[in-house]
Amino acid sequence: LQQLLSHAGGQIAGASRVLVNHATQASKIAVESIKAKTKTDPDYFYQVPGGVPAGPHKLQALMDQVESGRIPREVLVAEAGSATWHSLADLMTCHTKENPQEAKT
């Protein structure tokens, strides 16, 4: 009986290690996926002078709002999680230079 229990315990321990390894690998993949998406398409808050910050929004959504006249190009934007504010116009210029295929004519 002791041999059977010992063998069963060894099997359970081995299966547990495999599960932990798979869970760790899945977590790493999920984190990398989230990091990659965040870096390539971050969210931004914007603030009209004298107003309250609004958002978060994707850069393209903010650019569309500028194009439609709902917000001015002069608004300040900060990437979600950042305390540093920049001009949306400057960000749009950088984005257009980095992604000329997305520039509207």
C-alpha cells in the first residue's frame, strides 16, 4: 500500500509541475501580447484648455475628432498611465511620419 501511495504521489507531483510550467508559459505569452498591443496602439487621455481630462481614446479616434471639429488640434494628450502631457498636433505629426499609409489626403 505504501508503494502504491508513494507512486501515486510522484505522479501527482509530476503532473502538478507540468501544469505549473504550462500556466507560467501561458501567462508570459499573455503579458507579452498585452505589452505589444499597448505599445503599438496606446490609449490617450486628452484635455481641452481649461477643461477636465477625458478618455481614454485611441490616437486614431482623437485624430478623427480633430478632423470632424469636435476637439481642437491644440488639446494636450497623455498616454494612459503617464503624467506627461504633449500637444496632440505634435503627436499627430509624429504618427503621420511613422505611418504615411495612414495619412489622409
